[in-house]
Amino acid sequence: MIGIQFSDANAFGLSFTFEDCILTNASFYKNKIKKTKFINTKLNEVDFSETDLSESVFDNCDLSAAIFSFTHLERTDLRTSYNYSIDIENNKIKKSKHSVHQLVGLLDKFQITVEN
């Protein structure tokens, strides 16, 4: 699915589960989709700006060029996902879960080099 504007969907009762999908250039702008499951999904260039993704799970997802801006990611599980860049200063990430291998995605803004 390419370019779907979920931000235009009626918010009443809105919930999703995505599994084994390619979902590129989509927008979830300002959606409240807590506890959403994204499993084995390619989420390249997806706009999650101002989206409430609290308690969601991103299991083995490619988040290349995904936009996280003023996004609610509290208690969100990103441990098995990759290629994301999340500004820890303008997103709510309290108690979110990350893999040590993807911590670079939380430090991109600071232009820090992390080596093994």
C-alpha cells in the first residue's frame, strides 16, 4: 500500500494491525492508534507526526525515513525494528523499549559516532 492517508479516517473506534505489509509514504498524522501492532512491515517514509502510538509494538519493521515528530511513543516496543531515527527531545518516549543495536537512531540528532 502506497500513500494511504490514514489521517483522513474517522477516529471513532479506529484500530489497526499490520502484518507482512509494505506500507510506504502513508500518513497517520494526528491519529490516536494506541496498542497498534506492526509486524514484519516495511514502513518507509511513513508520517507518524503527532500520532499517539503509546503501547504499540513494532516487531521486525523497517522504519527508514519514517517521521516521528511530537509523537507519543510511551511504552512502545521497538526492540526488533531498525532504520529509525527518533528525536528524543521532541517525542514522548518514556518507558519505550529499544535494542542496543538501534540506539544510534535515538542519537542521530546529536551527530554522535557510535562504534562496536
